[in-house]
Amino acid sequence: MVRIALPLALLVGLALVVPGLSCDRHRGSGPALAGAGGGGAVAQTPEPATAHKPASNGAPVWGYRVVKTYPHDPRAFTQGLLYEGGKLYESTGGRGFSTVREVELETGRVLRQKALSPSYFGEGLVMRDGQLIQLTWQEGTAFVWDVRDFGLLFQHRYKGEGWGLADDGTRLILSDGTRTLRFVHPDSFVELGRVNVHENGRPVTNLNELEWIDGELYANVWLSNRIAVIDVATGEVRRWIDLKGLIDLRPEPPIGDAQNVLNGIAWDAEQKRLFVTGKNWPKLFHIELVPPAGGG
């Protein structure tokens, strides 16, 4: 098959309007035991907050303000991210490179990790009752790890692809890259229901990494700079978070790879901190959200 290199901006635009467009999303790179290397957290110089007016016929669009910047392993193809009990956990993808890991927030250093078999591609990640539940992409398998030593406790099976995973306190919520969210039982992965995500009746597809925050579902939209905030009872997008300009990868490796998009949302419920990063990004950001002019 002939592959044609396209600019990221064009790929993003196409992915949002052409159903099923793929640019080999799952090509991860190798994990680094030493972490991101060099330095600790960098206090962000105060800068003007970005905010965008809501679309005339769509959900309001919020902006952001960077509070602090942290190092992140640039070889971590981030598929799942969570912050629990003062610790940062991450699921990385790539066949032969997939891991579940604990990361030191301040330095980006990988404190410990468990490598998946090369036949598995790591995806979404949640913590529940001292266990890390990790999806896989096309293998239909969810691994349940003991958070204390990353020992494998058991496995669940599910149909279809696994992309993102969140926990609303009662059910797990699973995305598969389409507009559909599935609700599954946390102890068995038996499907309990599903909902289609939309904005004013228009389907919202490419739903990726997920995070449950104060009664709402935050979802990365693959190949975009936006996060959708979703009412899971109805599937309606309540608002968007536009993170355009958060990072510029051009001066930093890896260069020119359309795979290295925004992906990874973690919520520190105790300190009310929101963290975001991307696939193979050398930085992780603590951000605050900025409402559009006039509220929203």
C-alpha cells in the first residue's frame, strides 16, 4: 500500500470529517526506564490565558491557562493517564513497547513499570480498589494489575476495540474510537448499556482517552487538540476545551510525526489539578480551564 505523508493539520481536518480515516494511530515507540531525563518541574511564567468564543450553533468552547510544566518521557506513547493517591500512573502503547507504569510527576522519571507481551497493545487505564485496569487495543483483553507490585491478578474479555477507560464510581466507561461509549461492570466487563455522543445532533467520533471529573466525562478526540466534556446520561457534548498551542513539537524530537497528538487526561481530585499530555510528548501540563467571554 502506498503511504502519502500529509501535514498534521490536514490529517486532523480529514479525521474530523471523513469517517474511518486512519493514519496508523498505533505506532508507539520504546519506553525509557530513565524517564524524561533532566530537571524537575518547571514553574510556568504567567502568560495570557487562551479562550475562544463558543460556536454559534455548538457547545461553548473553553480555553486554558498553563499553571506548571513537568517533564514527560518522550518515548511514552500515552494511551491512558491517571493520578491517584499522590501518584501518577500511565499506560503506554506500541507493539513490543506497551507498559503500565508509575511515574514521578516532578521529574518524569519512570519509577517502575510492567511490560506487556509484544502481542498486546496497551490502551486506557483506571484505578479501582487498589487495582489498575488496563485495556488493550484489538486483543479484547483487559488486564487487572495489583498496584502494589504490578502483579497480574486476572483478565477480562470484551468485544471490539478498546481505546479509553474511565470510572464513574459505579460503572466503567469504555471508548473504542467511534462515537459510542459502552458502560461495563467493573468486576466482569459485562456490558450494561451504551450511549452515542453528539453535539446538537451531529455525531462526535474518534473518542479516545477518558477521565471522569466531578460528574462529567472528559474525552480526548483523536487527531485533534480538543477535549469533549460529555453528559453520559444523554451523550450530549456540554462544552469543548480547546488546547491549541499547548505544545510545539517542531523544535523537539520526535519531529513531523502525525501520531504525536494530544492524548492523556488525569485529575487530582484532592488538589483539584488537571493534567494533560500527548503521545511521545516531552512535557506534561497542569492546566486551569478558562471559560469563554460571557460564560459557558
